[in-house]
Amino acid sequence: MPVQTVAGLTIGAVEVDNGTAMLDLFLSMAESEQGLTGILEYNTDLFNAETIACFIGHFQTLLAGIVAHPDQTISTLPLLTTAEQQLLVDWNQTDAEYPQQALLHPLFEQQVARSPMQLP
């Protein structure tokens, strides 16, 4: 994972193999001369690398939110990345009026009439 800098916060990853994880998921954070450092260990029988990368992305978003808005409570800070927010919320605005008393088969027939499938 590349090093990222957001609002004065530099985030990077260092892979360390400690053999076997003692817990299913373990995060340890500490202050050092370099700043806030941490180690995330996980059980590879339960989590794959993509899931952990997603978890780390959410944690980075949360940390950046804390730095950018230190006066907000943690429950109001974002966890989703911009792309996830767009996918989940912005692109999912699919509310539509639906006739509550209509039967399914006439609605299906109307849809077929509007956009019939053309077979080869």
C-alpha cells in the first residue's frame, strides 16, 4: 500500500510476518518519534488480504476525518472512502413511484412493450 498524506497525516504500510496470529484481528497503536505507528495482525483463515485492505482503507478514512475535524464525535466521522460513498449512497438513489394497487403481470407486459428484447 503506498504512502498517503491527508491533512498532515502520513499513512503507509509495512508488512511484518509474525508467524501465527494470536487473535482473529488485533490492532496495536503507539506514539513514536515518527508519529503514530501501528501493527495490524489478522488470522488468514478468517480474513483475506482484500478484506484487510478494505478495513485499513476505512481506518485511514476515519483517521483523516479525525485530523480534519478534531471537534467532531467519532460516530459522525466518515468510514467509507469517496468511491464507496458514491457507490453506496449517490449512485443508489433509485427511488421511484410504484403503483401500489397494480398487479405484477400487467406491469411486466407494459415493460416488455416499452423495451422488447430482440433475439438474434
